[in-house]
Amino acid sequence: MTEEERAAAIAQLNDYHRCRINGSWLLTPGVLALDAAKLASAIEEVCTFQAFDEGDDPYGERDFGAFEIGGARFIWKIDYYDLDLRNASPDPANETLTKRILTLMLAEEY
């Protein structure tokens, strides 16, 4: 698999993961403190995010994004772990070897 094919495979898995809220998202205290409407808007923004650029996504994996809602700036990031969540994934392009964790935070929490 070429580097471009690998990045495309990872990006496809990341796009799928961003639209699934199945216990593999981590919401920071600031995000959890939002009112229900703003939280729902932030989750929807992550799911539909398309504003990827080379500065924030240099490898084309679509694993990071930043956006604003109502004056609040948000950051999200997908990290790749082994199935035991103890180490980095040996191959993020292989979904059978990788557990993805998406973290959504307020920029001020970074």
C-alpha cells in the first residue's frame, strides 16, 4: 500500500468514526458543561466537518478539526490506540488492530 493509499484508508475510517458516538468519544469537562443545544451543535459539527487543510491535516488522514459555535472555539482530534488502549495502534489503517478515540474539547482547555 502506498502512503497515499494508506492515508486515504485512514481518512475513510476516521470519517466513519466521526459520525458514530458509541463510547469512543472523550468529551472534556468544558464540553460537558455546555447547554444541550450547544453540545448537540458541536457534535453535529464534528460529524459533518469538511474544512480540512494542509496546515491542520498534513497527512490527509482527516484526524483533526477546529471550529466555532456561538463564540466558543472547539478542537477535535482522533488518536489511534491498540485494542487494549495501552499503546499506539500498530496500524491505524487496519480497523481490526485499532481503537479510535475522538476527543472534543474547548480550545481554551488545550
